[in-house]
Amino acid sequence: MSTYSFHFLALLVVLLICFIFNLSLGSVSISFVDTLNVLVGSTADDSSTSYIIWQYRFPKAITAIMVGSGLSLSGLLMQTLFRNPLAGPYVLGISSGASLGAALLIMGSSLFSGFFGFSAFNNISLAIISSLGSFLVLSLVLVVAAKVKDTMALLIIGLMFGSITAAIVSVLSYFTKAEKLQHYIFWSFGSLGNLSWVQLLIVAICTMVGLFLSIISIKPLNAFLLGENYAKSLGISLKKSRYIIIIATGLLAGSITAFAGPIAFVGLAVPHITKQLLHTTDHKIQIPAVLFCGAILMLICDTIAQLPGSVSVLPINAITSIFGAPLVIWLLVRKRKMIF
């Protein structure tokens, strides 16, 4: 681990720099020095500067860190469990479950909002119903995992769950009014700026639990890289380990999707980026590395999405793919092979 101390120190420095720049840049430009002064408790020359940073930009930056870290970690777990470099945090249909919950509330609000007592345009109600959708799909996946011994079969079943929920969303979209359809589309773009401190706390708790479950699964995760038979020969319980990994992924991806929307690409790309940068598949190193890299990538993407100096804000989903895809392509071309 000591041989990678320089890498982690460098990642920490980059993370702090990205964090400060994320707080500084936006529709209202705040100098780097003023941002640092506000963070350390000094009084800013303009009272609005402190308000902008603490009430809007700081929660959004913390959200970006948790979203990037959580999705990257869940993507790493899925790629290792299924030994598939194309697996991401949403392959088990958990994101689709959250999307289905949001679609039922927004586009089917005339049927469901009265039952739940919420308004379809309330962020809290959206988060609750999306969480219920994620939990429902996660529960179904866990039931199936108890019946299926083949991990690849579980992957296919998870994709089928996603297809079913996507089909239901499509039917709702076909019959809904244009205004509600537009609201659902905006939700599907993803957003980092709408979370309250209470919602941030919920996401933080889910992220911490998911991280804890990932840490206690380091040995099974390393063993899974060499196949299930090898893991079994080490005395690892495949069924128990699979349960823990699926629950960790469900908590990470489900809570993030419920509160921030379906953020694409990050969970798929960041594990590959860290493997190319650090040249290792050891999860003792990979887990903290993906946390750092995921947070850095999401902060950069959020800063770009803010279009500094402009009042316009681009969809975060579009920026993650536009910025992240060329980075992955460049790393693979430069290294000439993929580490897995």
C-alpha cells in the first residue's frame, strides 16, 4: 500500500483543487482567494459571496463528491462480481426501478399522488418514491440471487428487470401529457443542486454503509477476479458474498439515483480510469482510488456544466459522457491494453 501513497496524495491534492474551483466558478464568479477565505471562516467583502458558497455551491459540491464516489464504487463492485468490463452500477435494474418510481409519480400522478399524499412536483416525494422503486427491484434481485447459482444468469436477469421497468416507463410516456413528460425528462437528466442537507445526510449514510460493506468484501472481490471456483477453493461463501456486494451496490446506486437522478457513465468509466492509472486490480487500492477519481471527475463535470460566467446550466448527464468518454479512449489508446 505504501508504494501507492504518492498516488493517493496526488489524488487528494487534485480533489481539493477541483473542490475549490467548483465553489469559485459559476454564474457569479468568485475569486479563488475569496473562496478560501469563506471556507476558513473569514468575513468576505461581499456578504452575498458567503451566502452563495454556503447555501448553494457547497452542498452541490458535496453532492458531486458523494455521487461520483458512490457510483464509481458500485461500478467497480459490479464489474468485479460479473467479471465484465461493461458492467456498471445499473446492470441489476436498480436505476430502472428508481426511474419507474419517478415516472409513476410524475406521469401517473393523477392515480398515485393522492394515494401517497404528495405532489408530483415535490423533490422529497420524488426521492421517496424513487427509493421505493429501487428497493423493490433490489428485493427482487436478492430473491432471484437465492435461486440462481450462476452469476452470469443473475446479470441477464438484472438486465431483464431493467427492460421490464423501461417498458412500463415507455407506456406511461406514451399516454402522459407533454408537460409531465417534460418534467420526467428533466429529472432523467440528473441534477446535483436540488438536495437539502437532510437529503444529503441520507445519501451520506447510504454511501458509508455501502463503503463499509465493500471494505469487508475486499477478499471475496479479489478472489472473484480469478473466478468463482477459485473463490470457493479459498473457503469464501459465494452466496453470502454475492448478497453483500448486491446490497452494497443497491444502497449506493439506489440512493444516488433516487435523490440526484440517473447519472450515466461515471460508474462504468471510473473503474477503468483508475486501473489504467494505478496498474493494479487489488481492491485494497482500487476502492479508495475509485472514490477519489469518481469525486474528481464529477466535480470537473459539474464545473463544466455550470458554464462559468453564464446563467445557463447544462444537463450533468451529457457532460459526464462528453468529458469522460474521450478520457477513457485516450487512456486505452495510450496504454494499448485494458487491465482487468
